[in-house]
Amino acid sequence: HKDDFRVKKNMWKITILSILFSSAVGEYILSAQGQNCWDACYDIGQNCNPVINTNNSIEIFRSLGVNCVPDMQPWWAEDQPGFVTGREDPNYGKCVGFIDVPAAVHCSSYFKTSRRLCRCDKPKPKKFFSTGCAGCPVGPQENTYFAYTLANNGDHGVLNHMWTTYDHTTDAGMILRYYVDGEKTPSITFTPSLGSGVGFFDQSAPWGNEWIGKGSDDGGWFNNFRVPFQKSLRVTAQHMGSIQGFYIILRGAVNMPITIGGTLLPKTAKLNQFVTNNLFSPLAFVTLAHVTSGPGAFWMHTIQVESGDMNFLEGCYHVYTDGDYEWPGTLLSTGTEDYFDSAWYFNAGEFRLPVSGFTHLSNNNGKIQWSAYRFHDQDPLFFDDGFKLDWRNGDVLDKAGIKCLALNGSLAGNPTASNVIAYAWVYTW
């Protein structure tokens, strides 16, 4: 017990010394055990620099208060150089991987029993930022693949490009998350395929427009959504299984203007994502986005539906703004396929156009599977004080045979229960 107390006391001293050293020099710190360098630098308001210069010596560790046994084996893993602090590790107490360190070591790597030696730079004014991770592992534990803190000079940042690829057979398990301005809960969470407007992991390619697309038969998903932030941005990836060949590029600009329909958004605007994932009964109203108060603009919507037949497409879209929730609100479409700029149950087939797209249709053991996307850049939907978007799973006709305006009436077809996964993207300020 006394030995445990000494270890904890020494670890506390090391942590304090690392922070002091970082503040004085602006370069090297030790991460927490099992933490990567993106997060370690982000936690102290700085940015990870992948260049580690040890001069094949443990002097940096000693300057941080670490009393370790030098391991003379040359660098062999991306989570090095590091100090092994996990007692269960056979290298416990050693400083490892400080000899023959490569020219740069990726900031995303970590090892559960080690504290990485990280180089952190104080934020500097820049015009753009970018990073990439080529062939990195990703698994069930959420991990940071990019973290960026702006210089404290009044700038704001805009993430404007995400591209990723990996074995398409693992598409179903991939999740990306964006944490904006120190959020503990991410405001944006998506699968790369549905985030690019495609449901059911449809691999049709190549195609693309100004905002989204897919450039390869095997992965190659991209989107150019403008994600503004005022202080910092952190991007993580997670896979419900485990893959080794994960590639991602993230890029953005500083003080980049964001416009919708030619209207400049305030630099304090925030992109909010609403996620729907549930089973809905026939004629149920599905709320796809709900901003309770304040101004903003509805920008983009992606939806995938699995249902017993195609009659869910009879459902109409309704919008309620500025605190007025009286039925029927503002009618946004005369049917689902009409909202996506098609007609008659998409009888011309799939398409992927600049404003809208019909991206998937299949029959899986008697279940219809369908997906589509639509942007509202050409026809912007601005609001002053709150916004609510509803879609109906099928619809009814009134006694005159008119659809979309009646709460009750005769069924349009025979809609069934539908599994719905949908994203709605709304700027607020």
C-alpha cells in the first residue's frame, strides 16, 4: 500500500511537471496513460506537432520528472516514444521508442499502458488547417484523429472537407463525430455513407456534386459541409468491429464565409445535426428537426426508410416556424418523392443531382429499402425564432381527394410500419 501511494504521488508530480514544462517551453508533455497526443495537446489548448526530436536520449523524459529505465530498442510503434506506466505491461517503468524516432509520428496513436511523449505547439494564426491519417487502425474505442485549436485573436474556423475510405464491407460499423468548441457531447455524429446522402451502404460510384459524393468503388466518401467553430474542433472515429486500413482527410479554412442562398451567415453560426433512428407506425408524424427558439436556416436532409411497400412515399413534409405549430404549418411537399424533385414513386430511376438525389432502392426479403438527400441552398429556409420539420409515414386524402392537408381521411395506398434513419442539418445563431 505504501508503494502504491508513492507511485500515485510520483505520477502526480510528473503530471504537474509536464504541464509546467509545456507552459515554459511550449513543446513536450506526457499524455495521460492510454491517451493520444491529439487529445493531450487539445486538453492544454495547444495543437499536436508530429515531429519528435529526442536525439536518441531520455533527457526529455528526465526534464519532465520521469525516472525510467531506458529501453535501448529502436522505435517500433506509432504510440512511441512513451513511458510505460501500466503495471501489467512487461515494460513497466521503461522509457521506450526514443531511439531512431521517424521524422514524424502520427498524433492519433496510443497504447493502453503507456503515456506518450507529445509535442504541442501554441496556436498560431493560419489561413487553413489540414490533416490526414493513412492506413490507421480504428476499433470499438472512440479515438481522436484530429484536434485543432484556433489562435486567440478573434478568428473563427470552418471545417470544409472530409474524405474517408476503408474496406466497404466494414461500412456498417463506422462512426465519425465532431466536437465543436469543447463539447462533451458531439453536435455531429454520422456514418460516412449516410452523411454523404446514401442509405443502406450503397456502393454505387463514382458520383459527386458540390457538397457530397463517392469517388471509388471501395469507400471514397466525401462531404464538404461547412462546420463553423469559434475556438476548437475535435474529430473522432469509431468502428463497432475493428479495421486496420482506415484513411481520412480533414481540411478547413480560417475566417471563411458561409452562405446559404447567397445570404451570408453570421460568423457565430453553428451547424446542428438532428438524428432520427426509430420504427414508426403507419401515418405517424416523424419530427426530423426541432429548434425550439432562436434564428437559423434549415440546410440539408438525408433519409433512409425500410418498409413493407412504397406507400410511405405518399407522406408529405410540413414545416413550423417562429413558434407557430398550428396544423398544417407550411406545406413543403406534396409527397415524399416530390420533395426530392422526382415524381410518381421515382419512376425514372436513381439519380444524384446537385440539389437532390435518390440514392438507393432495393427489396430485401420483402422489405423495401430506399434513401434520398436534398439541399436547401437554392431554396433556403430561414427562420427567426424556432423551426420544426415533420415528415409523415404515408398520408391520407380528404373527402375531396386532396392529400397533405387532412389529419384523418382515406388512406393513400396501404402504408406499413417503417424503420427510419434520417439526418437533418440546421444552422443556428
